[in-house]
Amino acid sequence: MKLDTKPYEEKMKKAISSFQSELDTIRVGRATPAVISHLSVDYYGTPTPITQVSEVKAIDARTLTISPWDTSLLKAVEKAISTSDLGLVPQNDGKIIRIAFPPLTEDRRKDLTKDVSKRGENAKIAIRNIRRDGVDKCRDMKKSSEMTEDEVKQSEKAMQDLTDKYIREIDGVADKKSKEIMEI
């Protein structure tokens, strides 16, 4: 009986998906609603993502508009953007908030690519932890005589192959994002 790798593969897919979502929040010089999707405002005592209490649109490559459905939230949205680590300056005209995305400096681009690499390493660690869980399960099954030595070796190889596949995918996603950041 070989180890069923499907549950581990699902976990690895979720780790990749989470990594990609994380990268979407990194600004690359172009205005995208994903950049502020992780920011929250206090909406009647509950922290709520900005994207759930307003319409967020990119009106051109360098400008984002935020139109809260409840205009009393304008100040809260403005404050959330100002205090974030995005380095953006919101402009409130009383009805909507405009955010102009200045071009990134060379130093900021390099910092962002380092951040992408760091997040990529964290995603790889998550994948390796999933592999370790699978290998541990194989060894436990061998101890309880549910698996032979050959089946353990085959299962461990299958887990390693899965790990290698998803680590290559993480590298590809990180490289693509880094290139996107370094584009002028």
C-alpha cells in the first residue's frame, strides 16, 4: 500500500495560491486594486477589507479610485491607506479617494525584489514542511507494518517529486514577479 499523495498535493497547491495572493499585494508601479485588498477599515466596529465597503477601480496605469458606498468611511479609508506600508498618498475630494502611483525608484525596486525572494523562501519552507509530514506518515505506516520498505521508498520518492514540482513553480512565480517589479 503506497501513501496517497493527493491530500499533500492539495496542501501544496494551497501554499502556492497563498504565495500568489501575497505577491498580488506588492505594488509594481501600476495601479491595481489588489495592492490595497489587504487593507481594512473599521466598519461599525468590525475590521472590514476596503474592497468590501467600496468600489475600487484602476482608471489608468497610475491612478486608483476608491468610492466608498458609505461616505462616512472616506476618512477611515484615507487613514488606512496613509498608515499602510505601501507609501501611497491618498487624495480625498469628499466623494472619492484618488491614489496616484508614483514610479518606483531603483532602490525601492531592489527592496521589493528582495521581499519577493524572502516570501518565496517562506513558501518553499511551507512546501517542505508538507513533504516532511508525508514522509513522517510513511515512516509511521512502516512502523505499524502497513507499508513495506519498498513502498516507503516509492512513497518518499513520490513526495520528493511533488515537492520539486511545486518548488519549481514557486521559483517561476517569484521570478515573474521580480521581472515585473524591475520593469520601468
